[in-house]
Amino acid sequence: MSETRRSYCGLCHPRCGTLLHIENGKVVKVTGDPDHPINRGAICARGRLMPDHIYHPQRLNYPLKRTGERGQGGWQRVTWDQALDEVAEKLSSLKEKYGAETLTFTHGTKRTYHWDCRRFFNLFGSPNTCGVNTICMCPSYATEFATYGGMIMGSEVPASRCIVMWGCNASQSNPNILYPMIVQARKNGAKMIVIDPRRTREADKADLWLQIRPGTDLALMLGWIRLIIAEDLYDHEFVSNWTVGFEELKTEVASYTPEKVSEITSVPADLVVGSARMYAASRPAVIPFGLGLDKQGINATQCARGRAIIRAITGNLEVPGGEVFSLTGEVGKIRDAVYLEINDVLPESQRVKQLGADQYPFFGFPGWEKNSAANKKLPEGYMAAPEAWHSNLAHAREVMNAIITGKPYPVTAAITLANNPLLALPNTQQVFEALKALELYVVMDYYMTPSAALADYVFPASTTVEQPELWLTSGFCMACPQGIDPIYERRNSYDFYRGLGVRLGQEKYWPWKTVEEVYDHCLEPVGLTFKQLVEQYGVLGQRQYRRYEQLGFGTPSGKVELKSSIFEELGADPLPHYREPKWSPVGSPKLAEEYPLILITGSRFMPMYHSEQRQIEKARKKVPDPLVTIHPKTAEKLGLSTGDWAVISTPHGSIRQRVKLSDAIHPKMADLQHSWWFPEREPNLPELFGVFESNANLLCPDAPEFCSPEIGSWPHSALLCRIDKEQEAS
């Protein structure tokens, strides 16, 4: 018996519409859904691996309880009820002994619903959810809210006249949605500027490629701002009527001449000038979001500020073909994640205990509360409110410190969903010591990972096609239909958190028995059920431009804050200025003699995603081993050839990866694949799936002097390293 069902792919962040081709009840092939209004039938190599993921023999299918010592591989199969009963009982005991703040949480890229986690933690009473947010979209998210009241995720690329790919390699990171838009815009005559240390596919096709020294993007932004102002290329009317802090900004950037910027960034001065002029003169223009700026450490937050300011002063906000972030029409009426998080139930007495908020208040409750208050000045539904799970978190470093030291108070329990903190967080050894020290560690995931191997309880997570989802963003709300029933005893994160919550006395706050009932509740204001939304694919908002002319922006001043009052109130720099990274040829010239190459990590590579898909045979055939890419001239000097195993070292540690040669990278650089572990290896300690062998995070520091002072974004790029040929064992 054959049939085709509509569903969606969640193997990376976008929710591309798919068709599941089913034979005798089993998914045998996945293709793109040509009728889906977002990806329009496009599907990447990763998405085509969905059947391998659904039925992989290493999938977790039943709840497991640890037996024996932590990390020694002793597991007992238990029922969901037994596991939830025991976890709830232990959490209740630890809460009574230490307080609700003793529980923490780590999450990664959106495989689960996230709002359900925040709802549970708010009800439990802990402010200590944490994860990779500080390097993954959230510096941009929180900062853009402070600057102009919302994050731009709706760049109107097809209608733009100039596209700036700044730290964004869409052909690898967003091949089904953003990249086709870029191709269409180029066919329409749009200019394209690529700012990337690597010669990417986009760079090869660009009008201008700026091969920037990693970690110096903010200096280039400040140079652009200076030139745009000095050459009178800014939008006078918009700046005069709808911004505050222009004169202070002008003074702040005055020293960033093309020559100075060139000296800092290694971009020739004529390209600094030419690129700024091309962008400013080609309106409307867009700078689509890219993760490259969020993960460079000390300048990450101010890079987000710089990009936001460039967009604003050139008049590219809320215009056709420009940067649009408003919710419109029916979409704005739908109950969103902020509504579901019920953040108000967490009392102030618990909010002040959030770990790291004293050092990084902008990314904790103080900053989120200020962004939320400004957002509430606008009519409900006009602009999405800042989600707490996105931009209000404990700092991971401080959480790990508290687990290990018990200071400022004991953190004794942790929940991890669809995340692998040993591969996601920096300073891997500290994370390892913290996970070992927990009194209770609970993991919900697809596979047994290095982090899950250290858990007390492991719950099986359903594949995205085994669960429905409501995809609500600026401009549209899409139904992501469940394609198949969950296999074995896999469940979604809502079932997990509701199960725990009911056992801990939260039942009245979990009135919906299924997540589809939750979505029915969310859609009630627009008179739809989730099933009805599935039938029509979704609700697409209609763009309305320059709405700020009637209502202003969701900031304290109601205008775009080129000088941020929220940053200033929280003790952060209200105007962006460049800081040289601690580990760089300029910041540490003596150290650079020992570690002469500039290291970047975190580049996307198909068909894998972060630390995922390592189990899937078809993926491993394409990328069997972790790769470090260096220039052929660099390899020749080091006596390295393609396929050699090399040792990559920073002052923080050493790992091994195979050598790949490419002239797309600068001779003074190295590009290191991140998040490598080996599911085929021994799962027990001390090997732990080889997590300490090729994991780039072992090289990444997280001490305060390396992190952005506003939110504590640690560096996964712009580091110094040395590469040596691995010596064969005698």
C-alpha cells in the first residue's frame, strides 16, 4: 500500500514543507512539497535523510534509567510513568532542600517547542535556563529589540537592489528558502556584497567580496557608518524624524577612516569605500541575518548593534524590498510563545537569583524586562514581543561554575532536551566536570550522545515528523503537520514537561492534554483550529510598510535608538565601539608567534547540522571524518597533505582532525569543523564516544575577558591556533 502525506522537516532550523512517501506504513522517501508557500518544493540533502533518521537502529525508543556508576553504560528500560514519577520525586526533594533555583536546563537549536520548557521552569520557580543562545541568533535578537523594537527576520530579498551577505553562507545554512531568494534577486539585477573570511559560493558570484580578518567585522561596520554619514549617503528624513543619538554616533565613528578600518580588518581601503557606497546607493537594500557575527565573542553584541544602525540610517527599515519585521493582520492576533511561557508567574524573588545576570544584565531578566516594557507600548499584535527563551537566560559558564563549586548556591539538577552540552558549550572540560557532579541529570534526545551517556534518566524524543508544530514568525504562521504516529515510545517535549508539571502540582497550568490542543487555543482568536490551518497550509500576513509613522518603534523613546538607552541604563556601552579580540595577531602578538594561524569554527557543512547526523551512514560517507581546512601554501609550509591527521592547538587545548586543502581560505587562517563526536566509538568513560578527540569546543575559552561584556557571548571564531602534523605512534 502506497500513500503520500504532507509533513515538514525539522533537521535544521527552518520548517520546510515536505511530502512523505509511504510504503506499507513506512516512510521510504522524502521530497519537497511544491505547494508549500515558503520553501516551494525545495529540499536539501539533509532533508532527504529524514527516513534514515526516523528508523535508525541507534535511535532511543524507550525511557532508560541509569544503573551503576555514571558514564559506565549501565541502563535499565523503564516506563514513562516510572521515569517521570521518579524524576518528579527527586526534583521535589532537591527543591525542598536547596530551593527551586537548584534546577537548570540546557537547550540547543529548535528541535523541541522551547516555550513548554520555559513554562515549566517558571512554574517550578527556577530562573536558570541556559544554552547556546549567547552565540546563536540571540545577540542579534535581544539587541535589535533594544535598537528598534523587534528582530528582522523578514528581509525582502527578492525585491531588494543590494544584498549584503555578512557572516551568512546561505547556500549551506539556508539553501531552501533564503538562497533561492538571493538567486532570484540577482536575476532581477540586485547587487551583492559578501563579507566573509572564506571565499564561499556566494563570494564567487558577488560584485564585491571582502575577505575580512575574523573578529573585526565591527570595525568595518563603523567604517561604513562613518563614510555613509561623511558622504551624505544616509536618509536625512528618517534619521531626523525617527532616530535618537545621531550626533553622538557621528562623533563615535569619526576615527574609523577607510585607512584605519583597512589596517584593522585587512580589507583594502578601496573595498571599504566601494562596498559602503554600493550598499548606501542601492536602495532598498538588505543585510539578511547570519550567525557569523553572533559567535565571535567580545564584539558579538555590538556587531548586532552595528548592523541594525546601518540598516536604519540608510532608510531600509519597513520599506518594500528592505528590512521588514512587523506582524500584520491576522498573524498578529495569534497567541504566541511569549503568551505560552507565562513569565509573569516567576516572582521577583526568584528572578534576582538568575546566574550571570549580575555580570550580563542585558541578557538576563533586567534586559528582557526593559525590552518587554518597550514592546508593550505598541498595540498588541503589532510587533512580536521578545520571547524569554530567546533572550532571557542564565549564563552557561556561571551555571557550570555553580554546579561544580556550589556557589553562589547549589545547582544540583539539570534537564537537557535535544542538546548536547559537551558539544555545544565552550570549555568542554568544565562542562564535563559539571555534568558528572549533578545529583540528577535528565536528558531527552534522539540518540545516546556523549552528554546523554552521563545522565541518570534518558527519554526518547519524537522526530519532528512524529509531532505537529505551529511555526509563527513575522509575516506568517504555518502549520507543520505531523506526518506519522510516534514510533515505539517516543514523545514530544510537551508531553515530557506536562507529565513532569502535573506530578509537581502544576496541573491547572497544563489544561491541554496534547500539543495540538495548545495550538487550537493559540489559533482561537483567528477562528481556526490547527487541523483547519493544516488544510490551508497557514496564514500569510500582508506587508504594511512604514507603520512607525503612526505608532513609532517599540523602544523606550519610540524611535530607533542609535544610542541605546537600555544599554546605557544597564551599564553597557550605548554606542558601538570596536574591541580587539584577546587572542589575535594584534591583541596578543607574542602569543601569535606560537599560534600563528587565525582560527574560525562553526561553519555549516552539508549534510550534517551542528553535532547531529553523525550516526547516519549516508551522511558519514560524504563527511566521514572531521576536517580542518587550510590553504595549500600553509599546508606546504607545515608538511601537510590532504587527508593527513593534524593536531590543532590553542592555548586552551588540542584536538585532531583531517586536513582539507582549499585556496578559498586565507593562508593565515584555519577553518575547523565543530561538534564532532563518533557514535561508533565506545560510549562509556573514559572514551565517551570520542568527545575529547576532535571537538572544537575544547579549543574555545569562555573566561570573561574573551566574552562580549553585554551578554557574555563566547568566541567560537577569531581565535589563534597552531597546526602540526600528527606523529605516528611508535
